Amino acid sequence: MTFTPASPAVTERAAVTGPAVESVAYPNIALVKYWGKRDEELFLPVTGSLSMTLDIFPTTTTVRVIEGPADVIEFNGVAATGAARTRIETFLDLVRARAGRADRAMVVTSNAGPTGAGLASSASGFAALATAAAAAYELDLDGRALSRLARRGSGSASRSIFGGFVVWHAGEGEGEAGDLSSYAEPIGGDGLDPALVVAVVNQGAKAVSSRVAMRETTATSPFYRPWAESSVLDLAEMRKAIARRDLPAIGEIAERNALGMHATMLTARPGIRYLSPHSIAVLDAVLALRADGIMAYATIDAGPNVKVLCARADAPRVSAVLDGLGDFVTTRTAHIGPGASLTTSSASPGTSGTSPARADVSGAAGGDR
């Protein structure tokens, strides 16, 4: 494996002491949304959520233990700074605390898709970082524990540890009890083979981050509590729809849950609006497709970009209709994707090449494809 340092000066500031560990993780799109924390520090959600891991826009991350005064972090080809660097360093501190080590790390990470645009880049990013960092610091984690670790970087990252359809349990209680009981796990869905047509109308980073929007919405929107209560019911119905392989029901639940989430943002004080006129044009096109007999349902995360759930056979038509709206939209078609995995690792002496984390994660990914 070829490891590219963050800058030519890296080797002058830090000596590499550990093997390079590379991981890949894919974004997931929530069909029943995660929106709201009951614990900001532990990232404990108000409600459970359910997602589909995609097979596009992966994040690739390499972690290597080094000797030096500080972590070296490169993100999408440049040295990470500001809030992005702080967020990664804070997560690495958590990994080091669990490993009982103080060594710094060299992290090189890149996203294949847009970052901060409502396309779940933080989910794939922290799932990849958790997977690589846990291996680099020789933590012995099974899939559930790895999911809990990834949750501490980004709540939705807990779901990207696994492939296919994944439920993230809200958990019960606060503190340690809440931490132990809030994790993601893959569920059924064998026999389902949907497509998700991703309509990108804006690749730029959002003016208001998901974290800020979530905090403001839960604190000020009079519609937040009713939506959260209805989301609990949506989750129960979604699990039943997946179990009976009812794609129209899955789509209907996903669309109403997403539109409800955006309604809570619009009624925050002040209101937060991610949907743009281009987003609305895509939503109108989805309604027109349904009127023409095509099973197509929209879902939107905290951003302007719309994802359209449909049958695999209908994806080319859905994509053509959306592309035909104008130059403001480009589409990519995704299908069910795998969970996070270690792609390369030069294990140090005494480190097993088949840790529970590696075996459990790849196994979960393969079972739902």
C-alpha cells in the first residue's frame, strides 16, 4: 500500500511507529430520520432511526500511529484546519482513551462525494475513521461496539458500520446506560433490491451545519415533539414494511418522515430552510412520476439534495426525468451497499489480522447485499 503523508514536512515532525491501516465506508440515507439528541456529549438520539447504506460516494481513510507533538490530519488533499480538525482530534482522543495510549496519529481521508451537502458525508467519514483508528490503536471491538464508537463522531456514522438496511436504537436512559444501549445493527430486507436515485442540486457545503440546525430545531420548533412522537410510529411501521418486502410502503413512510423533519426546521425560531426552488422542482417531478404509475418516493436529509427511492427497473426512467429538469440537477443511481471494512493493514507483531471488528463488520455487510 502507498501511504501519502499530509505534507512533505510530516516526516520531519513525526516518526511513524505503527502500520498503515486503511478503511472504506459508505454513506447511508435514513428512511426514518435521526433528528435530535437527548445527550449532546454521547450523541444519544431522541428517537431511533433506520437507513439504507449506499454503494456510491465512499470515504477512504488511512490512520497511522506516529511519534510527535500533534496529530497530522489531511482531508481531501489539504491539511485539516478549524472545526473539521478539532472534530477529528476529539474523536482520536476518545479512541486513545479507550486504548490507554497517548500516541498521536497521521490521518489521511478523502470523500468521493460532496462534503457537508446533505449527502451523509459525515456518516461515511466517521465510520471509516472509527474502523481504521480502532485497528491502528489495536482496540478489540465487535460490530456493536464499533457502531457505538462511530456514533461519538457522528450519530449517523453508527449506521454506516453496517451494510444494507440498518436500524439505530435510541437506547434507554442516560450516561453509561444510554451509551451501551444506543447502537446500530443490520436488519432484514433480503429480497428487496431498490434503487436510490440521488438528485444533486447543490454540491456546496451548507450555510447551517446539521449539528446547529438539529440543536436549534429541537430547542425552538413547536412541531418538533409531535414529529418525534410520530417518528417512533414510523420506525415501527418501516420495520414491518421491510420485513414483508413492501417497497411502496417503505417509500411512503420515508417520504412523510422526511417532509415532517423539514417542517420542524421551517418552524424553528428562526426558521431553517434547506430546501431550495430546485429541491421543490425535484419533489414536483416525483409526484408527477407517481401520477404516471411509477413507484417513486422522495427523501431529503439536512440539505437541498433529494434522493428518490424506486424499484431498480424504474431507476433509468426516474433518472432521465430528473436529469431532464435542467442543468441545475445531476443524478447518480445507488443501490444497497456494504458496511465499513478494512481494506489494507500491515498488522504489527501480536496483532491479529482477524479481529472481531473486522470479521463482524464485513460479515454484516455481506449478509444484506
